[in-house]
Amino acid sequence: MYNAGRSTKNYKQDSEDKRISFLIAGIFVLIIIYTCQFFSKSILDHASCIAQAQDQYIVEEELPSTRGLIYASDKYSTNNYFPIALNEDTYQVSVVPKNVKDKDKLAQTLADILKIDKKEIFDQINNDKPYIPPIAKKQSKETANAVLDADLIGVIVKAEQSRIYPEDNLVSKITGFVDAGMTGRYGIEGYYNKELTGIGGEITAEKDILGRLISVGNKTEAQNGADLYLTIDRNIQYTAVEYLKKAIDEMQAERGSITIVEPKTGRVIAMASIPDYDPNTYYKTAQEHDDYFTNTVVSNVWEPGSIMKPIVMSMAMDQGKIEPDTTDDFGGSVTIQGFTIKNAMNRTFGKETMTKVLENSDNIAMTWVADKMSDEEMYNYFTNYGFGNITNIDLEGDTSGYLLPLDNWNKISHATMSFGQGISATPLQMVTAYAAIANGGKMMKPYVVDKIIKADGEQLVNEPSEVKQVIKPETAKKVTDMLVSVVDNGYDLQGKVNGYKIAGKTGTAQIADDKGGYDENNYIHSFAGYFPADDPKYAMLIVLEKPKKYNFASSTCAPYFSKLAQWLLNYSETKPTI
């Protein structure tokens, strides 16, 4: 009994020990399984986790280049140049919605700092997007610091570049402007946008939870844009604009322009056009008057009228078909293909020399001059003078005007083009043609950029470029003498400047209507010329559209041509020649 009882006790103990051993073994197996799983997740998938993290936080970000500056010539400024287009550091404020917990609170905080309606901000950030467009741009440094000081999670403040124009309206038609995306529009900004923009760089960087760059990997430096130095003289431009404003106001004109070039080089030293606009606030102008962006000097075309007469006279004279003293007797009208051509106010001048023809601005006599040339001869001279073709000036909007194709010429078009009707041109084309006569018949390409200086210091200089010899030097001299006589003895006496010879001609041109005829109530007035006539420094064209005070350009444009010419001669310290 005793032995049997002892045996039962041992059996029970052994069973209990086995159960404990199995339990320990099971736990150990579970630990091993868990450890394996943990190893799989933490170790084996480590590379995958790193890749995901990098995908989320390693970014490639563009490094913007700095836009080049634009300078005008100014003999009173340091280094003889004055900045007319600059860059200003401003700031943009962005939000990463997915990183913002209390969007309502954030919207209120930003609204207070940025002075923006809270609802406007909240509507933009009330989502879980990783990116939305900036909620505010062109903010001051003070505002940017206020946002940073608030230490707002999910808010990013980033520096940006803005364009400013310190001269406001003065050169807006020349510079154009830069839009919100820092792309040049119109004028110099548009034509030279690539050069001014430069080439952006790139960095590989890490971002923290606020979206801030915290370390930099690979980096490609940005190449900043080039600086442009213009032929435009700031002081001459200012004076031209002021005289143009006075002329438009006094003569009750709707709009106008003044263009001044150097005949010997083609350098444009002033280009005033009104109406104009402030490029700093171009978006305000765009709402109602986007046509103001157009530079009328290079883009607007009109039938120039009588200022075309010296051009046509030079054609016939260059071929030896007339001379300044060639004389004939001209009536008061001429009928060609059923169309009757008359002089202004139905005047009849009778016997005239060619010089007198220009002094009297005789339409009838000009048809006689044109009749000495064939269609092909006139057409070739017109094209040589640049009509019907762009000038290739380095500005946006260069327009060709209109020259009737040779195959479409007839007797009436041949006649009317002799006095500037049936042919259209831009102000730049006309002043360039006059500059060619002033320069001994040699036409120079007009340009507005003197030099380009790249960020690395390399300089690209624009040299004067001859287009072609349009007429012989001796022809140009004869026409110049005739134009001096026009100012001294003709209807254009108000264009004179004491002590100097002025070569010039007025034009009072009819405005073509939509019906194929002409507006009988409105005209475009102009005065084209150059001075001093014996050694021309300047060629200038003044255009006034629809002036109401006087009927003829001899009373509207001529006086202002004289005033501005006098100022220019004083400014350039040109001594009197007579």
C-alpha cells in the first residue's frame, strides 16, 4: 500500500512537470515567431521604409535665376546709366493643408497678419492636400517676419522676386512689363525675355514636417539673366514725353507720339507714346485698356500723307528725271480713272519748281512727278526705303505697314501714293526713311539696346548696322536743301529754330474709314525732319491724332517740333550754324 501510494504521487508530479515544459516550449515558440515577424518588419523591410521616407521628404526644387536689369542712358547719373527696371525681394505665404490640425484657427491667425478675409483663406486650406497655390504673394519683409514669428505648423514663407519700374509711365511703351509668372510682355521685356530671364538651377533637398529645406544634396547653380543698357536717353525721353503731353492737351488731340533717332547710327534715343500706362500696375490697365500696352511707334500704321512727298521726290531725282529747279505749270485738279485729285482747300499754284512743289505741298504736281516713274521703279524705291517690311528693331510689335503688291498697282494707286495715300506706314518707318536722307541716303537699322552684359561679365555690344544705300548722296543733299527751303519759305515756318537749318515737312493726312473712303472730319497731323541740316544729329517725327484746335499740321506739330529741336540742340551743346 505504501509503495503503491508513493508511485501514484510521482506520476502526478511527472505529468505536472511535462505540462509546464510544454507551456514553456509553446511560449518560446511564440517568442521565436514574433521575433521573426519583428525582424521581417523592422529589418527585412528597412530598405523599403527608407525608400518610402525618401519619397516623401527628399525633393527636387528649382532655384530661380535673378532677372536682369534694364538701364537707360543718362549723362547726369553714375556711369552714365539710370535703372528703369529693377528687382525687389518680396515673399509668398503657402500652406500645406495636410499638416494643419486646426484649420479654422490657422485661417484666423493668417487673416490677422496678412489682412486677408478669413473665409478666403479657410476655403483654400480646408482640405488634406499636400500642396495648394500660395495664399498670398508679394508680401513685405515685415509681414513675412510676422508670419514666421507666429511659428505656425504647416505654413511656409518663401522669398520671391518682383519687378519694379522706378520711372512709372515714362518708358512703359519701351520696357513693357513682367507678368505674375515673371515672363516679359511687350517692349524690351518681351523681346529680350530669354536673355533677361537667365537659366534656373536645381537642388536636391530634405524637408521637415513644415516643408522647410533642412539639408542640401546635389545642387546646380542658377545662371542669372543679363543686364540691358538702352540707347534711350532718359533726359531726352522725359522732355519728349512732357512736350507730347502739352501738345496733345493744347491741340486737343486724342493721342500722339514722338520718335527721335540718330541718323548716322540708327540709335533710338527717345520714343514717347500717349496714352501710356504704369507697368508697376499693368493689371489695372489690362482690365479696361489693354490696347495701351501697344507701342504705337512700332505697331500702329496710318497713311502718312504729305510727309511722303519728299520720299517720292527723292526717287525721281535719284533717277535723274527731275531736279530741284525743274519747272512746270500745274492746275488745280487732275482726274485719273474717274477719281478727281485736288489740293488742300482747292488751291492752285500754277508754275512751280520742284522745291516750290514741296513748299506748297502740291498734290497735283506730285502726281506729275510720280508719272515720270514706272510702277516697278516706284515700288522698288518704296521697298528700299523699308515700306511694306518690318524695321527689325529689337522691340515687340514691329509692324510692316502696307505697300500694295506690285501686281495690284494701277494708275490711281500710282498717283495717290505720291502724296502719301494708298500706302501705310508706322511712325518708326517714316522717321527711319527721313533719317536715311539725313545720312546721305544711307539707311541704318534702328535699335534700342546698346549693349548686353551677361552675369559672367561677357559684353555683347550692338554696333550700328547699315541696311542699304537707298539713294545717292548727291540726291540726299538736294532733297535736304529742298526741305530746308520748305521750313524757311513754305507753310512750315513754325518749325524753324533760330541759328540752325531745319529740314522738314508737315503732313495732314486723311484717315481711311471702313467703307473704303476717308473720314472728312478727322485727320492725323505730323512733322518729320532732321537737324542741323548741314550735319544732322537728330531725325524726329511728331504725330498727333485727331487734333481739334487747328486744321493743319503746320499749326499743331510744327511749333512743338521747333521747341523740342531747340531743347535738343541746347542739350547736346550744338553750336548755331547760321
